[in-house]
Amino acid sequence: MLEKTYRPAEVEEKHYRLWEESGAFAADTTSNARPYTIMMPPPNVTGSLHMGHALTFTLQDLLIRYQRMRGKDALWQPGTDHAGIATQMVVERNLSAEGKTRHDLGRDRFIDKVWEWKAESGGTITRQLRRLGASPDWGKERFTMDEGLSKAVRKVFVELHRQGLIYKDKRLVNWDPKLHTAISDLEVEQREIKGNLWHFRYPIEGEEGRWIVVATTRPETMLGDTGVAVHPEDERYRDLIGKHVVLPLVGRRIPIVADEYADPETGSGAVKITPAHDFNDFEVGKRCGLEAINIMDRDARLTDAVPEAYRGLDRYEARKKVVADLEALGLLETIEPHTHMVPHGDRSGVAIEPWLTDQWYVDAATLAKPAIEAVESGRTVFVPKQWENTYFEWMRNIQPWCISRQIWWGHQIPAWYGPDGTVFVEETEEEAQARADAHYGAPTPLTRDADVLDTWFSSALWPFSTLGWPDRTPELARYYPTDVLVTGFDIIFFWVARMMMMGIHFMGDVPFRTVYIHALVRDEKGQKMSKSKGNVMDPLDLIESYGTDALRFTLAAMAAQGRDIKLATNRVEGYRNFATKLWNAARYCQMNACVPVDGFRPTGLTQTVNRWIVGELAETARKVAESIEAYKFNEAAGTLYQFTWGTFCDWYLEFTKPILTGNDAPAAAETRATTALVLDQILHLLHPLMPYITEELWEQLAEGRANRLISAAWPEYGPELVDTAARDEMDWVVRLISSVRSMRSEMNVPPSAQIPLMLKDAGAVSLKRLDTHRDQILRLARLASAEPLAGDVPKGAVQDVLDEVTLVLPLEGVVDLDKERARLTKEIEKHTAEIRKIDAKLGNEQFVAKAPEEVIEEQRERRATAQQASDKLRKALEMLAR
């Protein structure tokens, strides 16, 4: 017998261990079944489970469990990312606690330390994924630095270099002056900084007393200016185009150029151009042929490229001195307080410096063309479709991809330099040495490039490198291209686009047929979760409190396409209650001997209520499957919730109680078998969303099952199980009881009051249904009687309409109707006032312009709730007025 209470913690570890030990997660490369593949976005090896992980891995697991039950050879390819900078920082912090730096160890010993750390502490995220119930093929787990993937990385680099698609160039990068490396845009966070806008006068060469005013938030960079830009159509400066200014403090002649980047409506309309220290200026410099002068070193200190007085100064010290010196020369026109966004390294916390440096680049524009065409032609589709526009926007404006990083942990670039700087790019040092010796005509010492590759470079190869490429493995032939990628919108460019480029280039086909983009998980007010706000919800805490199934069901139920998830603890608690409801229903079935009957087929049933529930089950299975196939996870969860809690627990089990306790033995036997069958199928349908409780009930409700639920077949029913007459009949009964309950509730009728129900204008079909189900109607609606109405509607009755029938409840003497009218009117007025107040706020342009989006959304939701309550109360008042 089932325990009274479901205790998730007691069953979750047990079932996960049994699933894994039995090989239930494993794909079978030799199978004749159709393959179905999902590539797990590899979490950082340094990571721990956060709510974004919980969402994406829940949805992936839901899909893989569903397809596995559909009989597919399902491969969910797991693995972790070496997370270059993040991992190096963790190990460096550990060394720092010992009073050491990586330079004390040297590169080789430091790398050994990183591998030691990975062996000891790098498995946290995969252990936590197991807590979530994730069921990837752990036997195929990969790591972006394992030998197989490293081999793929080297081959890709060498081939792209030979094809002219990887090259070295001097361009601007996001430089982190603390970590001393280039970083990607994804590792840059914008912070709002209260600073100043300084307006400086640049004297016009040869025109005494005339100058052009430029404004800047970074005065120190003016020492590297090589031009001033004005808009070609700005009348104020048309005569100055082609002339020169003399750069203050430096004395360098720099040209005044025409470029549309200068906005006549902003500031003075003239812009100082520092190509080596600003991304926009770099592009202007290229268009206008301006020199790029790098005035900073890797620590963001000024170099010998500036006048002696500023050399060696930190950029912020230099800023103060430049402003003071310009003011002393009378060239500081004004200073305005100015709040602006400044890019910072997300790990170092320091302001990023756009820095001109030699780096390795991928010709992304060339690789992007076939990747754009693949989405345009529908070979890969985005769900929701609007994310294709984001993909196209990025891909059609793509810049060269900087792939080198100045750190030690990662894939070291397979390039070696001869004494004269000649570069030899090969997969191995031996091959590079052989080429060099042939080139120089004698054995020649080489120096390897010290940089490593951007983590996204190896991640871009994930869909095929994990399957054994460059070797032609059976896995590669069977599982590529994959079926779906599930990921967040923030890495469409960084990861999705790059996998598309590399997959098409090296495999000749797209890496995945569908890209499902899920939304963000926010807090209950719609704010982004962050440690600084103190609103971070830990999925492991929620699992501890409410069980894994409750969290998974919550995330699936709220995963509406294109809509962020507003997660509140009470939602998880609510779905924990759903798990409890399922457990209690199973316990009720067990206590009433509703156990699975071998060979029972739900056809030719004699009881209308049984034909009805079997038809509803078939419809539910169809709808859930359609929703999952369409990535409408919220609709799948909603359908299951309504059928399980509503149709099965609240209605069917109530309707069948008299049959189970009655004297009709054949009817009772049929009903027990039907009840057991429907509960069993509910477990099947719920399993992808709630794997633990369903597996536990599957095990306990019948002894000696041939297999575990994870390996059971998905329910497939034909339309022949849907009996439309039974459906219409029972639907009528449900709607009648629901209507009476609603009227009782809205009129504050005491639960104990047994009142009569009268049916006005009822046709023959309705009267027959009433006669057939009268006992059930009286019991479940708490009625004294239910009869056709003869004569006029009695005074003091409330009414509702059900098809052609008017339902009449006489309440004279049961409820004080005048008092009830007054209560309803007062409640309506309260909600109306609330709606007016919210409308005034939302109609205020200043409020809408200044308030955060989540505050506006909260006001809209409050208005919708108030309107819904008001409408319900008005309907109740109308019932009294009839």
C-alpha cells in the first residue's frame, strides 16, 4: 500500500540510480529505430545549477524522454565546456590563497594544476543535473578539452587557415586590463556610470582665434586623436572639411573629415576620432584613412606614443591631468554631468579598454553566407519564428571574429614562428618543424604562439566533434544533423550562429533542424534575477523544499513561447500540491482495488462514464503529443493538469464512487479496470514532465512489471475511442454541476444548505440526461431536488443558462438577497475604482516613459485581475436581477 504522503527525497535518488544502472539513458548506434538527437549546451565546468539551467535542461529532458517513449533511438549528448577565463580564474584564486601566482609555476605546471582542479571539483554541475532528473547518455559525456575534441579543434584551425578563412590582423578588441586578455562581447557587461561630458576647443590651423568644439567622456584618449569628424551636410562646418586642427597638448596636425557618424543634433556636431581606442572611431578611421595610434599598454597605462608628461600614467590619472592642462590653456569650454553606459569585464569587474592589438581572426562574413541561406530556405527553423530576425540581423552585419585569448587554459593555437616571424600553422609541432626546416633549408628553432582559442571556437564544433569528427564514426553518420537545439536567446550569435557556420562548412549540412529559443526566468515581479538585487532563486533549494517534479512541472507549465517566466515560490508549491493530488488519487485507486488488468482493452465499455473518460484520455494524449511536437510546453502541461486534476480526479473518480460500492458487479469490475488503465496512462503522459513520482507510482501500483516507466511506450489511441455521445452527455452533467456550484459560491449559499434546482425550457435530451444522472447531480451539487420547472420562475431565484435550459435556484429564505445585492455592488465599485486608478497611471506618458518595463507589466496584470473580478461580480448581480 502506498504511504499516506509522497516524499520526493526518498524516491528521487533511488530511481535515478536505477535508471542510470539499467542503461535507460543510453542511445543505441546499432538500432533500427529512427534516431533523435539533442546536443546539450555544455555548461561551464566551473558552473553550478542556476534557474536558467533548470529551465533549458528540463525542456531538453522533457523532449528526450518523450521521444524515447515514442520508440526513437534518442541521444541526448552531454558534456561540459572548459570555460577558459572562468576556470583559469578559479585556479588562480586557489593559488593566490597559497601566496602564489601562475607565473611562479610556469605554463605547464599551471595547466597541470587546472586538470587537478577539474578532476576534484569540476563535476559539480553534472551531479546537479542528475538532481534535476536529466537523462542524457552519460556514457558519451565529452569535455571541450578532451583529446578527441582537441584533435577536431586543431584540424578546423589548420584547414580554415589554409583556406584563408583564419588570419592574423591588427584590430580593436575588448581588452581586459586586469586579466590581460581580449574577451568576447558576451563577457562584457554594461554598467551605468555617473561621469562627465567634457567639451574641448581644438584650434583650427592657420585661423587665429578660431576653434572647433568636441565633446568626450574619455579625455585621456584625446592624446591619440587622429581626426575630427563632422557630418557632410552640417552647414556650420562645411568650410572646415579638409582643413586641419592642431591637437592640443600634442601639437599634431589632424584633419577635419566628413563622415555621417557625426550627428549634427548631438553636442556640437563635431566628434574627435581616436581609431585605436573606440570601436566606432576605428570604423570612421578606416573609411577616412586616418592613422590608428595606440596610446595604452596592456595595463591601460599611457605609452611612449604620448607626450612625456603623460607617459606611464594610469588612464584615470591621465584623465585628470589632461583636463587640468587643457583648462590651464583655456581650451576647456564646459563640463556637463553625464550618466552613460561603460563596458566592464564581467569577471574582472574593471572597465574594458578598446585596444588595438594583433589577434587571430575568422573571416566570419564568408562563413555566414551559407548559414544565412540555410535559415532563409528553411533547412533550419527557429521557434518562435521571430528569432530568425535576430539571427539575420547579426549574421548580415557580422564582423571578423577574434578567436585568440591571452590566457593559458584552453586550446593553444597551433601556430609556430620562425626567427624571422614566418608563421607555420600545422596540427602538430612535428609537422610545423618539418615545414620550417624545409622552408629555411636547415633545422631551425620555432616558438609556439602563446595564445589560446576563444572558448566559443571549440563550442562551435560541438555538434560534430562530440560524435567523433574528424574520424568517420558510426555515431557521426547516425546522429548528425541533430533534431533540435534548445537554448537561450543571448547566445544565438555567440554559439548558435557559429555552430551553423562550422557545421555547414565542415559537414556540408546544418547542425540542427530546429532551434527552440526559450525565454528568461525572472522573479515574480518580472525583474531579472541577480545577486545584487537579492532575488536569485536557487533551483536546488526549490528541489529540496518541493521536489524535483514540482519544479520541472512549474517550468514547463510557464514556458510559453516568446514570454519570460515570472517564477514565484507559490507556483512551485502549487505544482507540489498537484503531485500530492496525483499521489492521493493513486492511493484511492489502490484502496478500491483499481489495479491494472492484463489484456484489458478500453473498447465495448457498457458504462457511459467509462466510455467518456477513455475518450477524454485519448484526446488528452493527442493534444499533449501535438503540443510537445510544436514546442508548446505550457500547453502540454496545462492539458495534463486539467485532465489529471479536473477530469480524472475531481469528476471521474467522484462519478464512479457509487458504481464501485454498488451491487452491479460487472459494472464495478469494468470501472475498476478502466480506472486503473486511465491512471496508468496518466503516468505515461506525465512522465516526461514529472519523471520521479510517475516512476514510483508505476512501480508500486502493479507488481512485476516487465519494464520501467522510462522505457514504456507513449500512449497511442485512435479516434475510435472517442464516443461523442458519451462525451456530450457527461460534459452536460459536468457543466450543470459546475454552474450550480458557481451560483452557490457567488451568492454565498451556505455549503450545508440543500436547495432545489429547477430546469426551465429543458428539451427531451436534457431531461433524459437529468433522469439518468439525477443522483450524481444531487450529491455533487448539494441539491435537495432537480426537476423541470412548472409555471413561473419563483421570486428571489438566481438563474444561469446551460444550452437551451435555464437553471433556476430559488434562494428566498436561504440568502438575504438585498444584502447580497449591496455586497456585490460595493465589491464592483471597489474594483472599478482600482481600474480607474491604474488607467490613470498607464495613461500618464511620464510614468510609462520612466517606469521599468516590469512595473508597467505589473500594473497591466493588476488591471486584468481587477477587471476579471469585476466581470464575475457583475454576472452574479445580473443573476439576481433576472
